[in-house]
Amino acid sequence: MAHIPDGVLSAPVLTTGAVLSAGALVYALRRLDYDRIPQAAMLSALFFVASLVNVPVGASSVHLILNGLMGILLGWAAVPALLVALLLQAIFFGYGGLAVLGINTLNLALPALLCAALFRGAIHRCHSPRQLFWLGALTGFSGIALTGVLVCLALALSGPEYIPAAKVALLTYVPLMLAEAAITGTILGFVQRVAPEQLRLQQVTRD
Amino acid sequence: MSSLPLLAPLATSSFLNTLDPRLRVLLCLAWTGSCLSLERLSLQALAALAALGVALLLGLSPRALLRRLVVMEGFMLLVLLLLPFSMPGNPVFTLGNLEATDAGFARALGILFQAHGVIFMVLILLGTLEVVTLGHALARLGVPDKLVHLLLFTVRYVQVLYEEHLRLRQAMRARAFVPGTNRHSWNSLGWLLGMLLVRSLERASRIHEAMKCRGFHGRFYLLDDGAWGRHDTLIALAAVPLVLVLPLLESVL
């Protein structure tokens, strides 16, 4: 849903995306302990698998991205985890491309980081599954909303001819936002009931 | 219950496998740069054709290629469809009060050609590599080792989790679950993913303990020597004009 293929964006947008995500990547990798690599990889794999799940919304169906949840669970480690997932998708499924890896990573990782900054504290403090559902829904919703805005911004900055399309394209994110909100909320509520300690992993391990 | 490996490399001729994986990564990057620098529609089409030709010549099956044509998601399709109407140029036809222009069509076609030119080359040069080999090649090219570790671990776990996911889905199907747009479906899918999440985190901590137990101290050893042969140098030299010819044509024309 958030894959922009090669050939669409202009060189300055591609370069900016690459530079910004490279910066975030370097910082994230420096913070990532070797000890946390199995955990980060497990979650990266989980999100890769989740992106294969088809969720029907009305007449259409969407593939989940779950970048908000990824930010909550991984924090900064979401940046390399998303990059790895996007690289695998490009190589094995032909989604996206190579030159767009930077900007595509940024479009997903920036909302993930923002969700982590905004909602992580509240989620760690909250212990009621019902409230966690709503916090999760907010996370999922804002993660995708922001990704949609960033994708359209990347398009609009690439050339004025994309602006009408970008405006309409924003609408196609609405079903995804709803599905992500519902599913992210349910996941958080579920984890709180089944394994509450896993939700607050980052309080125990360093991050 | 066994399943097809999700991240299996595509089958190819044996010639490609004699090349050093680093060379394949570098060629792919060079081709991407060259293909994306083209501005003439005819050259963009030529690049897409060339990439297709190389992919077929090196033994990628047309079926595998067809299945992986650039997946235009709804949203990108929309962008391409609206492009002819939003670019200034000579009108080709009008739809209501919207004008489709030749420049717009050229741009939309150009995007299709460039996207496929790149992705065909990615599929033949990188998609045919074992991911482990690719990881090692990236490490030798100077990609940070933590990122390479993350890639290698992720590839391993994707298969594990995918099989687990299929098992859970089968259990849901056995109980006659058909996804729809309703609370029940969203709950069920959320619980499915939540279950996967809990299990995967538990598995990650087991793996971490097992690694510690074996004395892991933050380093994987790359055991293959990854020798760069004379053969690779020759191919690299032969590839230089191939990569450069299209951008050169562009500047000459």
C-alpha cells in the first residue's frame, strides 16, 4: 500500500529520502544491542507475514502494514526492521524498487517513530484491555494516516502533475486506516490479556 | 503441514551462479542508476526491454516474471491513470471536461517502463540469490553488520512464522471462518496476529538464550571465502558499456 515504485519520484525527493533514512538507520543501529537482534528480527518477520494477510474492508481489501504497532514494540529498531522487510519485498515479490528504498522506509518509519513517541508511554502505563484497544486503534490509525500523508507529500514534491492524483490517492488510505485501527487495537488488547509482560518489554530491556 | 518456502530464490541458469554475489549487487545498483537517469520515452522502453531480455536470457522463466510484474497497488494505479489528465500538453481526447494529454501518457508509460526495467534486473540478479549469500555479499560490501544480522535472522523467521500463520489459518478455516467486514473478522484476525506476536516474542527469547548458551558475543563469522575471480572482473568490464550505453545515447540524441 505504501510502496512507491521506481521511476515515479524526482531525484531530489529520492535523495532526501535516502539521506534521512540513512541517518535514522545509523542512529537506530547504534542503539540496537546485539542482544536485541533476535527480538527485532522476529518482529520484522512478523510484520512481513502480517503484510500478507488480506483484510476485507467493504468492497475492497487491504494488506496490513502495522507500522504504528511496530514503533510501539520496537522503538528506534523499527527503522532497520522496516528497511529489511521492504528489501525482502522488493527482491522476492517485486514491490517497490531499489532507488525508492530510502523514501519508502522513511514513509513507514517516521510514523512508527512518532507513534512510539506519542503513545508508548500511555500504552506501557495502561493495564485495561479495553483502554488498550482504543490506544492501539489510535496508534494504528495515526500510523497509517501519517504514512498516507507522507506518501502523497513525496508525490506532490516530485512534480505538480502528481498533485491531483495525490489528493485522490489519500482517499484510498481510508479503508486501510480503519482496518489498521481495528486490528492494532485488537492485537494490543489480546496481548494485554494473554501475555501482558510482552507489551512492556522495552521497560525491562534497555532502549 | 509443510508449505512452499516463502522466500525461495528463483530458478536460473548455472552461469549466473558462477558470478560473485558482490558483482551482482553492484551491477544491479549500477543498472538502477542508469535506468532511472533516462528521460526519453524510447530509451526507457529500450531499458525495460533490455532488462526483460537479460532476465529471459539468463534463464528466468517467463511465468515467474509474469507473476512478479510490478505490482501496481490500487493507489499507484490511480496515480498513473490520473497522470494523463493532470499534465499540460497537447490534448489527445477529452473526458467530460478533463483533457488527456500526450505528455501525460508519455509520463505514465515512462514510469511503467522504468519501474519494470529496474524490477526485472532486481529479480534476475538478486531474486535468484540465496538470501544468506546476499547477506554475506552485503556484509562484504560494507553494510553494517547489525543490519546484515537482522536481515539473516529475519529471513529465517519469516519462514517459521509463515508456517505458524498457515497452521493457525487452517485451524480457523476448519471452524468455518470466512473473513468479511465485521467486528468478528477483525477480532479474529487481530487475535491471530496477537497470537503470532506472543509466540514470536517467546521464541525470540528462547533463541536469545540458546545463543548466549553457545557463547554468542555479537559476531557471526562469514565462512565462505567469496573469492572474486578473474571471471568476475571480465564480466564487470563487459557490463560497464552495457550499463552506460543508454545514458550515453540519451546525451547524444
